[in-house]
Amino acid sequence: MTALKRTPLYDKHLESHARMVEFGGWDMPVQYAGVISEHLAVRDACGIFDVSHMGEFIVSGVQALEYLQFVTVNDVSKLKTGRAQYSMLPNVTGGLVDDIYVYRLSEDRFLVVVNASNIDKDFAHMTQHLTGFDAILENHSDNWALIAAQGPLTAQHLEPHCTEDLSSRRKNSVFDTTLFGYPVRMARTGYTGEDGFEIFCAPIDASALWDKLLETGFAPCGLGARDTLRLEAGYPLYGHEWSDATNPLETGLSWAVKAYKEFVGKDAMLAAPKTRQLLGLEVIGRGIPREGYPVKLEGNVVGHVTSGTMSPSLKKGIALAYVDAALSAGDAVTLEIRGSDVSAKLCEAVFISRNAPGQ
């Protein structure tokens, strides 16, 4: 059996008595004080997550831009230096290799952040399509630790300890600075639906920065709260809403697909019939939706839940679900929960809208 990988903050999680679980081949904290308290700390104040398991690639060279234009669906040419965008890596069949974030560090140097479980797959895919471009692709995943500081009070808590004027930094900005005396790269990005900064640092500095952030008032948060937060915001998660067979045009993030440019698998993606769509679902009454539960209309199965939970913020059952393309937000449906049909309503796939990704 392959040993689980550990982030530079592994010992810190054990010191805080975090409950550890396997996630994408990594030994990661799922919770500290509890999912609900950690979730609400981020919604109401600020919390920190260890996301050092994420992958970081550097793309550089005179045709770095042209290459990224071809291997991603969003329009990288719109990025000015110091800006970032949400995007996806399409495959040749019009499906999805991964969803990613692209950061423009300089004219011909870009940072690409990918999901932890897909690092090797994404690097192989991007390498395959590098042929013909005067560009260099490098895997720098082991060179960085990454801490996500999220919540409405994040900037207020970080500002006194940062050499940068954080109030002047817009969402999706990326910049190098010093935090608590340590050199870091910060981006005003995140995947919780809240304001915040993702802090890239040297692995050797991660523990000291983590301690400083805790002393400043950030609550330590695990993967459990990260999942409920992203679900309330309607953000997809690879392995749930995304797979190699997922057509991005069937999701609520189709705005990121810029069909006016050429990219891998574009013709197949546009030609594929759109038989389903990703929508939100609210349970009316009691019941917690879970992955795989059938969604029904007049007794007929019209879709399935991909992610579901009891929303800590809204205090009701919510879910993301792929349903028939003919349905729409507002339609009354039922959700089969443990053999019983429970009333539910389809809705837009965003339950809390404060900081949607990349638009």
C-alpha cells in the first residue's frame, strides 16, 4: 500500500488534534473544532485552510500565452500581469481534464494551480499538447506550501502584518510581498465563496506562518468546512460535479468557455448534445441530500445529486445535481432519500453569492 503524502503543515494539524483523513493520496485534516463551527468562522470572520496538496505548474517562454490559450478554455490573453482567472483543461473528446486557476506573473510567465488528485494526470496532459509551442512547462508543486485565508475579516487581519496595501488589491490579483516578515506570493482568490487570500510560501516557512495566522485570530479549518462552503457557493468539485466525461457547457460555469478561440477538443465540446444541466436543489422540509440520490419529477428519475449537505449557513438541505436539460430553476421536484420521496425545488446553483470565481 502506498504511503499517504503529507504537507509541510502535517505536524501542526496533529498538534491541534485535527481529525485526519485520506484525500487524493494525501493525509489531510477534515476538521478541528467541528465542521459547523469552522464553516461559520469563515462566513462570519476568517479561517485558514492547508491547501498545500494542490499542484503548481509554471508555464514560461515566448509562446507561453499561445500555449495556454490552446490548452485552456478561458481567454488567457485577457489577463494582465498580476491578474488571475478561473479556467478548465479540456480533453480531445470535449470533456474535462480538470478545473484550474491561471495566474499571469509577467509577460511570458504564468502560474497554473491544479487539483491535488490530478497533478500527475494534468502535467502529462499539458505536456502532451506542448508540442509545437516555444514554451516550457515545469512542475513546481514541491516548491510551495499554500495556505488559504478566507472570510470577510481576512484583509483586516492580514493588513497590519503585510508590506502590501491589501485594500488596493482587487479580487483575482496576484502579487509578491512580505507577510509576518516572510516572503510570500499572495492572490486574492479562494474557493469558499468569501473574500480572502491564498498565500504561497516556501515549505520551510509554512509552520511559522500558520502559527502567526492562528495568533492573529484565524480559525484552523479542515476539508469538511471547505466542502460545505464551496457547496453553498455553488462551486464544483472534481470527482463530484466534474469528470473526464463532463462537458463544461452543461455546467453553471460555462461562462468560462470562450468559444471564439481555438482550444483542445473545442469542436467535440460544441457538437455534443446538451442533455443535462447542473442546477441547485433545495430540500423543502426535513432531509439531507447526498451524492447519488435520485431527483424525480412525477415519479420519474430526471437526475441525480452530485454533492449535498445540510447547509450550516442556511440551515436546510442543499445540493448540486445534474438534471434533464428541459428542467429549470424554480421547478418543483422530489428527492429520494432512503427510499422516501421528499419535496424539493430546483434553483440556480449558487446558494450564497458573495465572491463568485473569476467573472
